[in-house]
Amino acid sequence: MNSTEVTLGIDIGGTNTLFGLVDQEGNCHLRGKIPTEADKPADEMFKRLFVKFRDTTSEFSQSFTIKGVGVGAPNANHYTGKIENPPNLSWKSIDLVELINNHINLPVAVTNDANAAALGELMFGNAKDMQNFIEITLGTGLGSGIVVNGELVYGHDGFAGEMGHVIIERNGRLCGCGRHGCLEAYVSATGITRTVKELLSSSDKPSLLRNIPIDRLDSKKIYDAALANDELAREAFETTGRLLGETLANAVAYFSPEAIFLFGGLAAAGDYIFKPVKEHMEANLLHIFKNKVKILPSGLPMGEAAILGAGALIWHQLSA
Amino acid sequence: MNSTEVTLGIDIGGTNTLFGLVDQEGNCHLRGKIPTEADKPADEMFKRLFVKFRDTTSEFSQSFTIKGVGVGAPNANHYTGKIENPPNLSWKSIDLVELINNHINLPVAVTNDANAAALGELMFGNAKDMQNFIEITLGTGLGSGIVVNGELVYGHDGFAGEMGHVIIERNGRLCGCGRHGCLEAYVSATGITRTVKELLSSSDKPSLLRNIPIDRLDSKKIYDAALANDELAREAFETTGRLLGETLANAVAYFSPEAIFLFGGLAAAGDYIFKPVKEHMEANLLHIFKNKVKILPSGLPMGEAAILGAGALIWHQLSA
């Protein structure tokens, strides 16, 4: 029987940690999931992870040859192989490569989740033939993975690509990072929710969203209201898209990418977000960049994207 | 007699076009200069240029082996080999490679002046061991050349690295590009002059600069006034440095460079510009980038930098 070459992709999240085997065509095999339980030590999580992994894969061990382990995790540093002070995990600094090599003796490569998504887009998604593009992940926060000349931009210390923390408004909204006016304080699931709260409290405009207790508002409910023609919800999407579009016009001046991909929860709102993003990016572009840069949805399937991206990390290294 | 390997570096400017032979150590030999006369056809300029070049070099033709021709010029595109709608030249679109190969049959590589300066910094200046850095050229405008993973960021179309046209203030100052609020409308020789004019007209603050007819103000006179302890001139430098520092903090979030080099006229103002740039960049950096990114003067000699950068373009290609 022929054995399929795969990489093991691991996505470490604040709540769950996912894994799966990723082949060269971007198919995801034998997926599994455990709770991260980030309040307990990291080595316990990896013990549970590899117990679950062996349970899931043992009867198929002849079918797959694993080439290496790719990991996507918040604040994971490609150069050091460590997670350093992850925002939603209590682990401080942990050495991912060492922890994983305790369980499996294969090459390990790590990066943050947005960079992993960018590599997934490059290998298996809508960026297959592109050398220069930007991947924006719109979740609770805003992440970005930037590809230049076919390679991820890691920068000097491995932490490049933090577009969520570009300051777009001096003395603007307080961001989780402690500074004011960061893009992700406006453009993210939490950002659009804050925009709605501001709109609700600063005007008497009628809105379906007034029927929801303010602390239960979230981006999903705002999207549902927009679908139901709620003007205030649509205004919130317009504002969110405008701020992202204006910021992307500046990002184009730096990178001149072929395309910018929007991925994640907010991107699922389709035209409500894509339309204002495109319109305000174009309106703010330097003339030489006008009508050149595509704003596209990610081609990665939402549920598997993080695993595919993590798996792509090893495939990308092997192809270099 | 041993012949020294060199590249021919050509810098095309609005007023003058310079050339010189650049060896691998970054020495510049047999420099020459002709007026660009950009109101006449480009092929006439190149005819005059190569007449002058042969006059200058003919008696040394045994001493040098020329490996190729590198050209730095406004709006020159590395991918196409063309100058496209240069701001200070009347040439519309010209094919530099073809025009030069009419006179000399060697490989030709072209790029814009800021990218050439960045390559010069990489090969011969203060960025010698760096893989990730940003070169900012402060002249009449503001140019930038960005190096990621040891390579220039050209982007999809060859026009990346336009930091001068990052919008830093919505509905801000009108820029030469026709948009409002671009960095170079504030941070450049013309930018600081506009800042002084605003300060002079919006306050009664005494200043040496009030003795100068407003249309004769320039960055040199502002620097002289600052040296003479003129408070308004110093305020103009502080504002200019603050705006550049704030913008660089955002650029660091994208690129996480090892260093940022300031080159050109305004950079010669030393601490008047470097101090506020450093202070306001640090104050605005995301915590993971604090105290990591150096702001440094260029290591290229002012008079030869453009030729060295153009010459470096070929050396860099040969070393790839």
C-alpha cells in the first residue's frame, strides 16, 4: 500500500487546540481536537494532545508518512520556536519545539496564526500563484501575514506583520495592547461591536440592536441586523470597512501587493464588509496603485484553515 | 596590469545626471556630471552622457572592467526597466534599458533613487550585515527603500516602498500627488518649510525667520535658525520629527526592521531631527518592539550616494 506524505498541523487556540494531517494538495486528514486548558502547564496540554493524536491516527499509521510538525499559535515566534507572552494563554514563555520533540522526533516549525493563514493561502488557497500579497485575519482581533517575494515577512525579530497594531487614530480607542487607536480596536469582531455601542449611545436612531442587552451584542448579531436592513448595523459595517480600506491604501504604499485576502468571522459578512473596504481603499490609493490591487475572500475552508496553515509551514520549508 | 572590476552607476536627477565607476568595496572612480535637460528628448541626454563618459574614462579603459550598468532615477521601475511619468522630468515613459544598450552592450538594471540608496546602504554603508531595514531619503520629498530578508521590496508592480505617500492625516495638507495628508507633505525639505510658514502665520511668536521673505524660506535657513536657538525653528523640527517618529512606529509594526536609516538634507540636521524621531517612535511602538529598532544616519557619503546606490544594483544582482 502506498503511504501518503503529510505534515502534522497543530493550531493552538485560547479555547481549543486542533490538529490534522495535511497532504501536499491541501487535504486535511484525521483531524482531532482537545481543550487547550491554558491555565494548566503547557507540557500537560502536549501530553494530552499526543495521546489524542495517537488514538486518532494509530490504525492508519501505515497510510501516512509524516514529514514534520507545523504549529500556529498566538505570539509564536518563527525564529526562536517559542511562544512568548501569548495574549490568551497563561504560559508566559514556552519552547514549542522542545515540548513537541519530547513526543515526536521530527522537524518542528512554528509561527503565529495569521502568518500560518497566509502560508495556507499561498499553498492551498487563493494566493497559489502570487509572490506578493497580504492576508488579513478578522477574528476577536485583527492579524496579518504578509508575503513579499514569495516569503513571509518575519522581520528582524520574527514579530513583523502586526497590522492590527498600526495606529490609525491618535488618542483613539484604548486597545488591548495598552495603546490607543490601533486598527484592531476598530476593525475586528470586538471593534465593530464597540462601534455599534458608540452609535447606539450617541444617537436616537432606531435599531433592532436596541432590543439586545448591550453586553450581549456581538458581531454575529450585528450582521443579522444588517441582513434585516437595520440602518445602524449597516452604518457600523460601513465605518469598519472604511477604516480598513483607508489603512489598506497605506499598506499598499509600503508593499504594492497583488491582492489582499480577508479571512475570518467578519469577512463572512461578504459585501457588507468587502464593498466599503474596496471603495475606501481605491479612493485613498496613490494614483500609480489604482485599480491594481484585488480585495479577495480567502480560499481556505474556515474550519480547517488554521490546521492547513500550520501544515503548510513545513511544506513551504521543504519546497524552499 | 590588473584591471579592477566595476559597475557603472548612473543617477538621473531633475537637474543633473551623475555617473561613476563603483568597485566592490564601494569606491567611486572617474565621476562625471552632465545637465539632464529633461525638457529635451531622453535619447539626446544619453548621447551626451556617453560622450562625456567616454571622454572621462577612455584613457583608463585598461584599468577597469565594467560588469554592468545600474541606474537610479525617479519612478524608475525595476521590473520593466522603464521610467514611467517621472515627477520632475518631461519624458513620460522611456525605456532606460534600450536607451542605454544603444550606447553600451552590458546588463542594465534600474530602480528608483530611494531603492538605490537602500542597496547602497546594504552593500557599502551602515546596513552591511542587515537583512531587514528601511532607508528613508529626506530631500525635496520623502522616499523609502525597504529591505526584507536581504532583498528590496518591489511589490507586485515594482512600485512598492512609497512611504512618502502614506497618509498620516485625513484631510491634511495637499500633497504633490493630488491627495491630502501624505507623510512627505510634512516630513521633507518642503514639508518643514510649510510647517514654519504655518507657525509664523498662526502665532506672534518672535523668530529670526520673520526677517526672511516668506517665499525665500527653505530647510537650510530653518536649520540655521535652529542652530541659533530660534524657538520656532526648533518647534518645526520637533513637529517634523514627531510625525516621522509616529509613522515609523507604524512601519515597524509591518516590517520589524533591525534599523531605520535617515539619509539626505534634513538628516544632516542631526539631533534636531533624530531626537524627536527616536522619542516619538519609541513612545508609539507596540511593547514587543520597544528598544529594539535603531534610528541611524546613513553611512553613504552624500555626494556619491546616488552613484554608489546605482552601482550597487548590479553588484547585488551579481552576488545573488
